[in-house]
Amino acid sequence: MENATRIAGLLAEIGADWAILTGADSVCFATGHVVPVEIGFSPFAGGPTIAFVSRDGAVGLVCPNTDAGQGGPWEEISYPGFACAVTDQIGNYLRAVQDMIARLGVAGRVAVEPASLTAAVADLLPGERRVIDRPLARLRAIKTAREINLLRRAAVVAAMGQREAPTASIPGRSELDVLNAIRARMETEVGVRCALAGEYLAGVERSATLGLAPGAYRLRPGDPVVCDLAPRVQGYWGDSCSSFVVGGEGTAAYRAMHDACFGTLQLALSELRPGLRVCEFDARLRAHLKSQGYYYPHHSGHGIGTSVHEWPRLVPDETAMIEENMVLMVEPGSYVPGLGGIRCEFMLRVTRAGAEAMAMF
Amino acid sequence: MENATRIAGLLAEIGADWAILTGADSVCFATGHVVPVEIGFSPFAGGPTIAFVSRDGAVGLVCPNTDAGQGGPWEEISYPGFACAVTDQIGNYLRAVQDMIARLGVAGRVAVEPASLTAAVADLLPGERRVIDRPLARLRAIKTAREINLLRRAAVVAAMGQREAPTASIPGRSELDVLNAIRARMETEVGVRCALAGEYLAGVERSATLGLAPGAYRLRPGDPVVCDLAPRVQGYWGDSCSSFVVGGEGTAAYRAMHDACFGTLQLALSELRPGLRVCEFDARLRAHLKSQGYYYPHHSGHGIGTSVHEWPRLVPDETAMIEENMVLMVEPGSYVPGLGGIRCEFMLRVTRAGAEAMAMF
């Protein structure tokens, strides 16, 4: 649990004794324990799963019995959430939290996550608080070797989905039919269900419209497709986007736009390096694409890890410095009424002197 | 928003002035606003989406801009969660909550949900608290006409998935391939992606083992299958389970076990009625199945609505009275090493004098 050790170091820096991590992404970052998220908050949980990390490197986990025992050298208390009897999930949860606080001897200053720390848990904790979010986000942005392996695996799974996408994009199928065929390919590869973010939009109008969700629209030959696939594998997200035309190569205008977007992604791969500021990198990508007459109204990308969007987001006003072993999504695109939409997205790992694509497709 | 009016009545009963609902299921119950859950807690949210309901029937909603404007006669404040700029989601969220508290004039006693009320929100609320969970669970158990229509729709979608299941269960496909083919059928019918709980397990050993997740196992002719499908449609869950044999009818022993389980489900349909206690109903089902030599170690079923498992759970020690317009899942099963697993599950609506299946397959 190298990340727990890193968090212990962070606590010393920010003057706190304990981290009380209540976000599913932070819990997984600290311990590797994967909180199931696919149906939202579990009806068998009495509150958020919690990872406790001390300044000395002690680690505790409180989770419902439905996802206990994933293994790891932490103290674990699981509570009855699912049972063949009347079950007081909230009472059981709070008793487990109390037991863990006593067992670990949680005292002093606690660093917490305000988006998810519940009032019921806060009432059990010592009163002196720090907010851990920003320093933790910065710590999480730099990936360990273990995390890079996990992210590479997620990138490879996403790439498998992307390679399946043109084959699965058969005229007459709905967008949702195709997305689920691709999902089947990725999940069978992983061997378990994966939470999946992303989109699959087909047709000139739909592919050029941001903010739509995949629907019952049935593919026609010649439809441009934007296929954005982000599966969660062992708690770490992969992300990716490809753009293609159903059963063909598209018009000359489409191909020119694709070349410009893919070229911008290639530029990103050659430009990305430690020591560059995010805003400079973002500006170079936008300028390169603009010089060819195209433009995207969204971010240039984002960090990724145990959350599908992490700090730093690649936006024009982010002044953070790019560092070695950040893993960044880069996703230039163009959306033109009457022509269609294109977005090209790889996972890029920042290396000592440059960057590498974690998977290509 | 009939349910908001019902909650207002509940507040009067429990001596509270405001309900502060922070569970995604409670928010949907009160307002109809659907919180996306498929990838867990949104990276663009600064805290849980909140529905405010007053004793006078005033309703407010605070949600991120990513899922704002679903429409409804409530006061809505959405905050920037996703933007092409550096964004302080938590700060924006807490300002929106504060604005809503001021706009609605939240004061007096507040009734809260301890599993999800965050400390950051609690700090903004009046200090006098009630816990709303148990009375709200009891209120939610009795469905309105609108909710019954929504649950019937979800039941019909699940039934479509169930009818697709034997056709999709082709030898050589993995469990996850089949589950996603079924999911495609249901989602294309609905027109958008649906959160999906449940399982699909094939083979004598896997179908007879509780607690497994669908995996890469590839179907063989003659495999028994347990197919449990629970899609969320417009915020309301459907649930269902069928059991069948890949490409055939199964052995005589399998068919006898199937008859016993399905017969127990039929018994449930004829026995379920208002005025019966849950524990009596549960005991009758277990006794009927036991008289034929079979047994299940899990609950007999559960309530369903904006959460896939709701009060009352059908367990031996639940003394609650069954009431008209409860919607209950009933799922007798049997799991025999060497023979396989079977579970048969319908959604049953309690009527004035009996019960009806909301969909059959």
C-alpha cells in the first residue's frame, strides 16, 4: 500500500494526524479496495465506505459485508448490510466506524473530504479538521508504478473496445446495441462487469451535438460516429475516443477534419512533457487545430485514475505544471453541423522527457 | 409532485418542518428528478444532490449543471460542476445549498438521512434534527398510481430482457456477452442507458453458487442459467429472475426443481394480500417449497421503487403488515450442487384483495 504511505507523508505536510477518506475513488487510491458503484449508493450500506490512514501509516477500512474481504494488509471491519433478517444498516455501520476509531486510536487532527464525509461520521471524529481535497488531488495526479500498470491495463481494455467499435457498428443496429456489444467485448476480456462512462453517437447531427446520450437511433451506412469509451478495471479508469464512419471512409471534408483532430492528438504526444504548464499545453493544441479551421468548445482533457476525471483538468486557466508520471487524457475534437462530430482521445503518460500513449487504436 | 405532498404530511406527523433528502433514491421519490448513478458519485458534483421539502409543500432542488433542468415545478438551483475552466465544485455546491436555504427560508426542525447527509451541508442547516429514514421508508412502500405506472414500465422492460435471455444464450458466448446482449435489448427499448443490477450465471456449478458475479465463463449446451435482471427506468427499478437451460429443457430432476420454485412463485401470487404479515407470507413460501424438498437461504423478496431494494424486506423476522399498493419482489429459488440453481422472480403489486404480477415472462 504505497499510496497509504504517500498519504501518511501528506498528513505530516498539512499538519494532520489522520485521513478519513469517504470518496469511493479516494478509498481505492489509498487501499486498492474497490467500492462497487454501478448502481450508485448500495441499498445495503449504512454510509460511505471509509479508509482511515494515519500519519504513522496505519490503515483501516470499514465496508459492508457485501464487498468485504478483498484482501490487503489493513485492519478491516465489515458490518452486516445484507442478511436474511431485519437489518439496521445505519446502526451497524456507525458501530463499525466507532469500533474502528477505537481500535486504531483515531485522535488529533483529522483531514476529511467535505463532498462525502457524512455528519453522522463527523460526529464520531475528533473536532479539529483539515480539508484534504486539494493536496490529495495533487498527490493522486502523480501515479506510482503499480498505478501506471493498472491504468495501462484499463487503457488496453478501452483500446480493445475501440477496435471492436467499427466492426460492431452495423447499419440497422441502435447506438445502444453497438455500445453494449462493445461493452461485452471489454467485460469478457476483464472477466467481470465494469462501470462504463462515455458515449456512442451516430449520424451527422447526433455526432456533432455535445451533451447527448447514446440512444435508440439506428445506424445508417455513411454515418459518422463518435465512440467514447471509459471502462473501470480493478478500480482504475481507462478512457478513449475514436471517430469513424459506418461502413466507409467518409467524405473528403470529413477525412480532412479527422486528419486535423488526429494530428492535434499526435502533436499532443510530441509536445507533452514535464515542466510545461497545463494552460500552455492546452493553448498549443487549440492553436494547432484552429490553424486548420477547426475548434472544440470543451476541455482539452483531464487527469484519470480511480476517478474518471481527476485533477488537473486541461482547461485554458489551469496554471499547474505538468509532471512526470501524470496520466492525462487528451481529446481534441471538432463538431460541425452538416458534417458531423470527431473526437480523438488517447491516455498519455508523462515520462521523464516527453510522453507515451498507454494504448493506441 | 404528489410524493412531495405526502412527505409534507409526514413532516407534520414526525414534528419536523423540512425534509432534507440527500439519497439519490429519496430525491427521485420526492421530485422525480433522476440523479445519474451509473459511474457512482459524479466527478462533477460537490456533494449529494438535495431535495428540500417543507411542511407546507414547498420543494427545492440543488443539483450540478450536468443534470439540471429535468423539469418540474420545484425551485431549482444548479451549480457549475462541469465547465471549460478551473471549477471549484465543492465551493459552488455549498454556495448553491446556502442560496436555496435562504430562498426557501429553511428554519425550524429538519428531518435528515444520516447515511448521506454530509457534514458540510449539516453545518448550514438549523440545529434541531430528526431522522426521517424509517417513516420515509414506510411512506415509500405504498406506491401512488404514478409510481405504479413507472414500476409497471420497468417491469415490462425487465420482462423484455427475460424474453430475450433464452434466445441470447448461445453456446460459446460468455455470460457477460449474453448479459450485454440482453442489456442492449432493454436499453434500446427504453431509449437511454439504464443502470442495471442483477446477475447472469451459467453452468451447474456457477448457477448453484450464490454471490458470484457474471464472468467470462462460456456457455455450453445443457447449462442451467439463473438470469436476474434489474434495470432502472426513469428512476424506478424493475426486477426479475428467470431460470432455464441453454438449448433445451433440462433433466427431469432440473424440471422438477423448476416446477417447485415456479409453483412457489404462483403460490405467492395467490397468497399475497393486504393484512398478512410479511413473516407469515415468508413462512408460507418457505414451507411450500420445503414440502417439495427444496430450500433457499436468502430473503423471499423485497420492496422496490426508486431503490432496487426497499423496505419491507421479506425476511423471517419482519413483522410489518402487507398493505395495498405495496410493490414486492418475490423470488423463491433452489441451489443444488450437481444439479444447478433456479430462481423465479416476479414483481407483484398488492391490490385491495390480493395481488397481481406487473409483468410475466
